[in-house]
Amino acid sequence: MRRILDFLTGADDDRGDVPGWVLITLMTAGLVILIWALAGPALQGVFQQAIDRVTGF
């Protein structure tokens, strides 16, 4: 009966979502930092090579 009443009145309990989203945000930031640390030098080399080819005329 409580669920029906909550549904009809639009009562939502989203308190449990905040820690989950904080964790997802922190994990995503960690992955970005890790990938950037691993692939950064290679991407910098590719970028520099492309710039050298364009400006090497």
C-alpha cells in the first residue's frame, strides 16, 4: 500500500544515488588520468609528427 501511495504522490527517495554518482565520477577521472599518462607521450608524438609534415613544405 505504501508503494502505491508513494507512486501516486510522486515521492522519490534519491538519497542513495549521490554516493554512487560520486564514485562513478571519481572512477572516470581516475581512468582519464591513467589513460592520459599512458597514451600522452604517444599522442604527443603523433601530433608533433603531423604538425611537422604540415609545416615542412
